[in-house]
Amino acid sequence: MAEAVYNAAGLGLPIVMTVANRAIGAPINIWNDHTDALSQRDCGWLQLFAEDNQEALDLHIQAFRLAEELSLPVMVCMDGFILTHAYERVDMPTQAQVDSYLPPYELRQVLDPADPVSIWEPWSVPKRSWKYATRARKAAAGARTHPRVGGRIPARVRPSQWRARARISHQRRRRDRRRPRVRAGHDQGYRRRDARAGAQDRRARHHVLPAVAVRRGAQCTAKGEAGGRAEKSLAVGMGGIVGNNVSASFSGSPDRVHTVIAGLGGRSITRGSLHRVFEQALTDSLEPLTFLDLDRALVDRVLERERVHRRSGPIAEGILKDLGVVAAKTG
Amino acid sequence: MAATNRQLVAANATGCLEVFSTPYPETSWQIPWIHSLFGNAAAVGTGIAAALRVQGKRDVRVVAQGGDGGTTDIGFGCLSGMFERNDDVLYICYDNEAYMNTGVQRSSATPPAARTNTTMPVGESTGARFGQGKNLPLIAMAHEIPYVATATVAELRDLEAKVRRAMEFRGARYIHVLVPCPLGWGHGSAETIKMARLAMETALFPVFEAEHGEVKHVSKIRRQLPVEDYLRPQTRFAHLFKAPGHADLVARIQALADRNVQRFGLVGDAEDAQ
Amino acid sequence: MKKPFAITLDPGSSLANHTGSWRTVRPVYVDRLPPCNDACPSGENIQGWLFHAESGDYEKAWRLLTEANPLPACMGRVCYHPCETACNRAQLDECVGVNAIERFIGDEALKHGWKFMPPAKSTGMRVMVVGAGPSGLSAAYQLARVGHTVTIREAGPVAGGMMRFGIPEIPPAARAVLDAEIARIAALGVSIELNSKVDDVLAAKRDGHFDAVFLAVGAHIAKRAYLPAGSAGKMLDAVAVLRSMEGEERPLLGRRVVVYGGGNTALDVARTAKRLGAEESVIVYRRTREKMPAHDAELEEALQEGVLVKWLSTIREAGESSITVEKMTLDEKGMAQPTGEFETLEADSVVLALGQDVDLSLLDGVPGLELDGGVVKVDVNMMTGHAGIFAGGDMVPGERTVTVGIGHGKLAARNIDAWLRGETWTHPSRPEIASFDKLNTWYYSDAPKAQRPVLDMVRRQSTFEEVIGGFDPATAQFEARRCLSCGNCFECDNCYGVCPDNAVIKLGAGNRYAFNYDYCKGCGLCVSECPCGAIRTQPEEI
């Protein structure tokens, strides 16, 4: 499947694809994180992440407009365990409203016997040029949608539709805006009382994150001493995927940036845990890369065993053995 | 093309056909044509059919085509889905019995005992194994789609007639065409048609038509030839005949041919079998 | 459509690549000589007229056929059809029944009264043809067609030569056919003078103011063999027997007839004897069947009719009602050698069919003219050693058959015509023969030869009706369609279909195809898949 994702981007097809994000793991995992979508972050698609069902609806409409204007395919990513299975009342724009927001699509590439053409991915179009052009488009996508950088594509069909309602990620408050936070999508455990530090609603919308948008967003809100990111994905050996992008966009900036990896494999992000992280951040005791609720002692024991035994077996086996979950069979 | 009055859109899988027909920045196609991936020609065809349906262009027909690798291996899932949904696409597989474009690797359409670069007859090995691979025409028939046919390049008029027949149906249709590959089979390029003919006349490649899962017509063999007549001229089977030889394997291949004769009623009166 | 990006291309834009430059060999269309045409002693374009017959246009077929042979109805009966022996189809199933179709077309022509086209204008030249046999008639016809004034002088009372005399294939019942075909030649302006023996050819040429002469007097003098004959043994010669069949009185041969010889004439006599009521008709021949000069098809028919053959035997002595035969054996060189073993056969009469000599008396004193073993020597242009006198048929060296005679007549006529104009005719170079290995016969469906109705054995032996009947139109057309068109394109579209480079251009019906060498890569598929071998590969000059 992944090959087709790249192919669609290469062909510049204005496709909108809903992605229900789930963790990819062994033997199987049905919970949510972002490792699946973010593994495809270099495929040339725009990726929009919905926080809740209302936003999923809004983003789809917006995605079509982006795809059609930019000839780029767009993924609308949403949580694949809770949002996709949740019923929630959402505001539906009328057809007329959608039509005014989304003008009729003008076909660019048509397979028409009356005017035959051959369409295929250009083998020999220099990949560098293509990549560069795609990067520029993504930047454009960010610029066009981000109100703070003069975007002209509103996030919603009609801004007036925006109204306070109960949502799954309800009761979000923005009282403490001292520290900007970049996040993507839905955080299960994010609750009002924990939001003291988390304020800047800067969703990682357009992957690769248009660096300019991120940085501008950060600068215009952040006078704070430190920035933090919580994310549900991990580039092994490199830290958080979102985090790395944000860090790159902050290069040269005096801001200190922290990354917190949380919720991998669908693990709950609890209020308590977040609270602890925010406290650490405020007291400057947060490490640059933190795994939320990591049982450090357990991991250390496993790593120690691996050091001793030449053939240590799968990592998961080692952890489970330590926990005593797997019985005699694995010895 | 004539069968659709030139109202035709083609989707192509990766393969020789795609590579030689579209040397960037040129194309030899004179009909609307798209290449996406190796394994998704059937899916692209489905998409085109859907788009045409939305646009109300019922007179424009869709053909998807691929080689045996793109059809029987890589694109098999997409193809089976296309069959199962009965999408209005004619899928044509050009079967040269291996991945020839990439340098002759075995596919699931490679016949037993054939030498490919991944089934070299070295040591104990005697080429591709017996009992492996897929018979895609029969698999297609198992989907009970409206039309399934096999053909070879040795009988172009037959092939033409089958495309015409296929275009009389709506829904998923499948034509499996045997196309010898001089490079991969190891015969002279001028013998391409002859090889296809021998495949047919030895009964190793039965030529038939089926509708809704039932065989409707079988091309009878005029004179059944021994499989050796077909195997010997091809270097991919040369190891069968080099001393000390593998008479047992030739006999097994003959048994496969004889089974085809039984199964499809390939020998007998020229009247339709069923 | 505006083409976005570089991914949407104009159709057929790859035609800018002239991939034909990769080629090292190129295919070319050729016309090869079909084996039937090659084998035909009369030089008929057999395949050509079969092509018209296939489409049912028999008049066109007849017109093409008669360019070489003005006597198709006769030849469709008497020719031993070497074309069928050479026919490539024989290696596939059975040869095409050319002979039967020729007869059908010949009979059609007579039925519909088709006439030869008269010459556009007269040349004013006069040619004398001596002898109204097949060779003479053929030459006269060809010369008349190109505008020469032709007179045939025939010693006998009727025209037709050996075609007339007792050949079983043209029994009295079919002689009307011969008469009609001769009349058609006469209608072209050829004057045929019967009972007009030429005793001195130079005198006749001078007296008749002829510019050239074609001699075709045939070979009518029976060769004799010394046989110690007992009292009153009945000894006859084959030519006399056959000739007398034309007269009112049938020859009396008795119940047991022995024919001595192994040629076609021996068979003709033996079969005639059967028809005349002989219980036994035995051919005595000194060598074996393989060595027999007679045509096998004719032998087969004779054997079917009950003619017996005593192989490896010579007649030593002929008595009143029996003969003594000595057994022979073949030596290493294939020559018959006596063994000293003898045998006696009952015989009421013995017919000698040991070959015929030419009556050369009319050539006495012709300067320059050379003889060779009883026949007249001619050069490649059919001219004798005496300028202006040409000769052909049985009186020159070569096989003595009606078909060869007609071929000689045609060839001589061409040469005479050229000579009269002060030129020398040269035989056009013969293209390569379309042999069986050049064909791809898979494309031809199985179609066994159509059989002409054959007269029941009983009636064959006792009557002088035609042994073999003619085709009806449907059968003739079916048979014509069995022709493989060896060596000559018949526009089957195969090359057009199999070309992987789409490099074959159709030029429209009747105009065949051309190669587009801009794209042909010389793979040779068209050459292998051409059913009739009309494409050849030749190396590219680089």
C-alpha cells in the first residue's frame, strides 16, 4: 500500500484519504498512536490531524480545497480507536455552504478518448526538482491555511460556525499560555486541570511541518523560557518525529525545546503523568527527551541482561519475562 | 480498440509493455493511458471505471493490463478484488511466465522445470518446482465473473475475437494471453509465435473461453504434439535434455499436458466441447 | 487539455524515436517461384491462375492459363502433372489437384465459348509450322498472338498429333474437346493445312515465302527390335496400334496381348488392349518399376485396370501363340543383364513399344542442321544449326510428353518472334524456388484433396469413356483454394498482425504491404510467420 501513497503524490492526484491512526506493532495492536501516519510523512502528502469528530469533518472539507488547489493528495488523520468508534453530535454545514467554500473541481488530468494522453509517474523527472517543488507546495499549504501567517483558506467552512460545545476533548482551557505546545490530534488524557502548561493549539497539520509556520507560531506566542512537545510517535534513535521537526525549525533560536514521547501503542496519557511532566518543565528538570511513564528500572534490567547474553531474544520477550507475564515457555 | 470504437481507456501495470511503450518523455500510446504501479493496474482500472460511471460515460470502456508478475503475484489482491466486485473492467494479462523485464526471475506463472535466474538448475535443483504456481484463468473463473478467456499470440484473430466478445459483457472480464519471451525462454526472436503455437499444440497452454465460471468454448488441438517439441527449442529447458537428461521430468510435463487435454477436452471434434 | 507537469503526454509521441536504426537485418518482400510453376514443362503460371480460380473468376483464370498453354481442356486430361508432384501441399496432406482444375477451367471455356484475344496488329511476318501436334499448335498459337501470320502444315488427315491417337485419357468420347481447342487456335487466324506433308523444308519455306520455320513433326516411326519370330507370330508396333484406333476398324489383338517396353506408350497400348477386350494384357519390361520411364500415376491406373507387368524380363523369341521370356537382373550400374533363365508366356499378339524415331527425311540437305542420335539438335533458343529454322517437341532431345511439347512450342515462338525482330530472346532469370521449408504451413487448415469421380473399374476396362470425370464448380473452387500460394503474398495480414513494431504498412487490397524501416527492428517474426514464404531476411548494410 505504501507504494501507492507515494505514487499518488507523484502523479499530483487531488485525493483526500481518511486515515484512522493506529499503532503498528507486534504481534498486533489495535490502539492508537501516530507511528503509522508519520511513517509516511515523507510520501509527499499533506497530513492533517483531527482532534475530534467535528474537526475531522471540518478538515475533510478543507482537505478537498487544499488538494484541488495544490494538486496534492491530503490525508485526514484521526484517532483510530476512540474517535472512529465514537458517536458525537457535530455541526454539518449545508451543501450551499460547502459549495461556496469549495468551488466545482476543474479536472486537470483526464483520461478522455477524445483527447488521449499518457499519464504515468515521470521516471526521469529529476527527483530533486520534484521534491523541492513538493516541499514548496507544502509550505504553501501551511501558509494558505494558517490564519496567523495570512492564510486565506479558513479552517472551517464558515468561521461563525465555531461555537463552544461539548466535545470529546472537552473542557479544554487556555488559561496558561506561557508555554507553546505543538501537538497533533487527540490526546486522550488531556484534561482541563492539566492544561496549565499546554496552551498553544498548534496542531502539527502539514507534514513535513512547514517550518516557517511552526516557528512563527511559536514566536508569536512564546515569550516563555522553554517549549515542550508531547507526541505519540517515535523515530527510533532520533527521538520524536514531530519533535525533531520542531527542533529543526527552532535551530538557531535560544529557546529550549523538550520532547516527551507519550501514548505509544495507545497507552493512556494520564492527567497525573502530564502533570508531572509540566511540573518538571517548569522547574527545568525535564530532560530534552522524555518517555512518559517509562519504567526506567525495568528497561535498565532488560538492557543489562542483553549486555550479558549474546542471544537475548526479542526485546518484548525480555520485558515480559522480567515482568513475569510470560511463563515457562520462553525459559 | 475497434471493439470499443476507440472509446477506450487503458491502465497499465509496470512491466515490459509499460517500459518500452513509454520511454520518457515520449509515449507510443494513442489512447488515454495511465501507469501507476506494478501491482495496482486492476485497482486503477476500477477507479477509472468508477470515474467514468460518475461522469455518465457508459460508452467509454476500461482495459487494465499487466504481465504475469503484476497479475498473478504483485497485483493479485487488487485483481481478485476487481473480480469480486465485478467492476466493469477488462483485465488482460500478458503472460511470459517470469519477471522478464527485471532479468528473468521466477513468478507464480513460471512453469515447472523452467530455468530462471531464481530457479537455476544447479546441484539437486532441476529448475522451477512442480506443483507450485497459480492457474489464474481458473482462479478468475472461480470468481464467476462474466467472461474469462485464454489466448496466445499465435492466433491473433482468435485473440481479437475474444477481446470483441469480452467487450460485449459488462462487469469484470479477464483474458490471459501467452506471450513468449525470447530473452527469458531462450529462443530466437523470430520464433516467438512458433513457441506460442507449440505451447498450444502440445496442450501445455489450453486455449478456451468461459462465461460465468463455465467453460463455453475450447480451441481444439489439430495434432497434439509431444511436449518435447515445445521444450527442446527453449534454453530454459535445456537442462532437461543435456546428458544425462531428465526423461522423468519431461514425462511429468507431458502428464500435465495430457491432463489439460482431459480437463478441457482439447482433442477431438472441432465442435464446441460444451 | 493543458498538460500539467511532465506526466501527461501527447499520444504517439514516441514515434520520434526511429528505432529501426537498431536493425542489423531487414525483411524484404519477395516473390519466389512456386514449385508447381517451376515444374511445369509448359511454363504455366499455375499459382497465378489458381488464384483467380479461388475467387471463382474462371475466365480470368483461363486467360492467364492460356498465356502458356492454349489446350487446357486437353491438358487437364493428358498431362502427367509434374506440378502436382512438385506441389508443396503434398508434404502437408495431399497435393493440390491442379490437373483437375485445369480441366475444369478448360471445359468451362469451351462451354462458354471464350475466345482468345486477337493480336493488336499484324507484323506482316510469315511463319511455317510443320506438324499439328501439341508443340506445333502451341507455337502457332503463340506466334499468332503476337501478330505473325502462321501456317501449319500437317502430313496427316487430322490435327492433334499424339493427343489424337489412342491416348486413353482422350478416348473418342473426349475428342470433341480436342477439336474445339484446335478450332479456337484456328479462329485466331492460324491456317492449318491437313494432308500436306513437307518433304523438303527449305523448298517449302522458299515457296511459301516464310520468314521462319518451326519444326514439330513428332516421333512416329516405331523402333524395332530383332526378335526371332516363329511362323506367323503376330507382331505389331505401338504407334500403329494407337493410330489405328482413330480409324473405323479396331485393331485385332486377340485375347492375350503382350506389350514390350516400359514407356508411357507401352502403358497406353496395354490399357487400350484391355478396352479392346483382351483378357490378359501383359507388359514385359527388362528393368524394375523404379527404373521404368513411364509415369507412375499412369502405371497405377493401368495396374488398377488389370494390366499385368512382367518386371526384369526380355522377350527372346516369339512363337505362334507364345513367347519366350528371359529373366534379367540389374547389375551395379542398374543395367539389365541376362540370367539364362527362361519362361514361356501365352500370347496372341506382341506389341512393340520400344520407343519411336523421328522421320527426318524432310531435313535432308539443310545446311548447318545437325542431328544427334536420331533427333535434331537445337540451341538454347530452340533454333537448329540453320538460321531461321527452329524445332521442338518429340523431334528434339528431351522428354517426350504432350506438356513438354507445348512448352517447346511456346519457347520456340518467343525465340522466333525475337529472331524475326533481329533480337535474341533471353529467358528471364528465375527467382528462388519457394521450397517447403520456406513455408509456415501451420496457418493452412487441413483440407484433403478433392477427388475427381473415377469411372468404375468394370466400365473402364470395357469402354472408351473418360476414366476420370470433371469437377463441379464447387469442387474446383475448393480445390483451387487448397493452393498454398507458395512464395507469393496473398495478403493474409499475418505480417501486419505479428509485427511487434507496427512496422508493416498495408497498401490496400491487391497492393500488398510495405515495411516501415523507420521502426522495423529486424526481429524476423514476419519472415517466420509468413505462411507462403514471401518475405526474406537480408543483412543490413552498415
